[in-house]
Amino acid sequence: MTSQPADDLAAQCFPAPSAAFFDRSQNSWVLSRYQDVLDAMHEPALRQEGHEKVPAQVRQNVSDAISQSRMSEWEKQIEPLAHRIIAALPQGRSIELVSEVLRPWSCAVTSVVLGLDASGARQLAALAPHLSHGNARSLHRIGLAIRRRVASARLKRLLRGVRLPGVQSLFLGISQTLPEFLAKAWLALLENPSQLARLQAEPNLMPKGVDELLRFSGPVHTLVRRAERDVEIADLNIAEGDRVILKVALANRDPGHFINPNSLDIARRNTGHLSLGGGPHSCVGALLVRMAAISATRAFTEKMAMAELVEPVVWRRGSTLESPHSLRVRLES
């Protein structure tokens, strides 16, 4: 699809991180080096802007809910889902991976984790297309917003019957963020066929490979924090109330921490990526995200290793997230 090597394109998209500085145009401190962003993530005085999305008690409840025994049970049910969806794809035409594989798969995974019965799973599948943010043109945005509000209200009623702590956070993570990550990760594998072939030939590398894909293709490129009190980070005196922007994607490509950071290396020994956060604001469902991503990517490498992109990628870009909105491929025999 492109005439330039993937590494050259990555280097263009990810400039080297710089020392922390104050950006007057954004009225914010900007941190992009790996250690600076890591320190900021572990600083409890730096909070998400506005209300805390996941209160401390909810975070603890979710952590307790994702027990090892429950994870093992979920894994048994989740493992065959991607294989089943990919096997059922129609032959003889191109395939849009986001809408035809990742969205149905994430919906099925969500139903498993939330313990929905067949009726609830069907309702969730019907609501899911109206809950994701698309790249609609302005003429259609009002109609989409109305449908999204209606779908959100129906989802809220559906989730009332789910007896699982932090159900809303789990739902958003599995049904929205997870497929966005996998769309970007699978694109990276398609653009790096040698790494895709190695992952297929050496399936034992899958857990390490998924961590590398999180570093290389994590969907969250930027996080914003607000200082609750005076704090010192990256040799800066950040005052109470100051806004702090964390450039996660740049930190994950910091040459001061990673060797050849713009290269995808599924056998990379120590990633230490920041894509799932860190400290008191780390992803509450990180273990679940990794398990589900490993399961889906295993099916992708086994069944679609010969796939090739047939159309330019359509991107969904926002102030925090970036991921492919459309990823159309053709399967080669």
C-alpha cells in the first residue's frame, strides 16, 4: 500500500521526544520522554482532568473481580471466538477487518465477560454499531449523535442487571479500546510481514509480541492530567492546577529507553511500554486486555498470515486515541 518502508514512515510520524517544556499555546506542560511520562503516571497528585473516570474503590472492585480463576474461565470461552468469526468470513471478496472481525469479536468477548445471556448478547450486538465513534461527515453527525444517545440509554438499562464491579469501565475497555488497539496492531503486522511470519512460525512469542504491539501500536497517543497540588517532575516545578500533557506514543518510541524504537520487534526482550498506563491510573483491566488480545492475534496470525491491504487505511483520530476506522484486506491462497 505504501512505497516507503514501515520504519521510515514510523520515524516520520514519531519525532524524537524532547525535554519537558511549557507550551503557551496549550497552557500546559508537555512531557514526552519515557522516564518523564513514567514518573508522571506514578505521581498521585496528577489526576485526570475533570472527574476521576474510575474512582479508587471501583478500581479495587474491578481488580478483585478479575481473579485468576475467573480469568481462566473467560479464557476458555474467549479463545475460540476469533477463530470462529474468521472461519465464517465469506470467500471471494475483500474483508473489512474492523467491522467484520474486530467489532463482532469484541462484542462477543464483552458478552462473555459481563455474563450476558443469549438475549442480552443479541441486544448488545444490535447496540454496538451505534456506540462507536465513526468518521461521519458533518451532515450526518447530528443523526449519529441522537442514535448514540438512544443506544447509550438502552445500554445502561442492559448493564443494570450485570452483577460485576466496574461494569461500565470494563465495557468501554473491551468493546471500544481493545478493538481499536487490535486494528492498529494488526495493521502493523501487515506492514511488517517478516514479523507476522515469525509470529506465525513461533507462536510461543505471542505474549511478548502483544506487549511489543502495545508499545509500537498502542491506540492512546496522549493523556492529560491536572496537578492537585504543587509537585516536581522532570526537574519542573508544576504548580497546583497546572495542566500536564503526557505524550505516551512518543515515550513508547524514546531511543533513550528502547533500542531501535521505530522498529517492530516481536521478540523484544524488555518493552516496559506505557500503553496501559502506570501507577494509580493504570488500566484496571490490563490482564484481561492482554489475554483477549493474545487470543485474537493468535487467530489472526494462523488464519490471515497471507492477507494484504487492498485499500488505503481510513483513520479515526482524536485528541487521545488514534486507530484505523477501516482496514480492508484480501486473503491470498
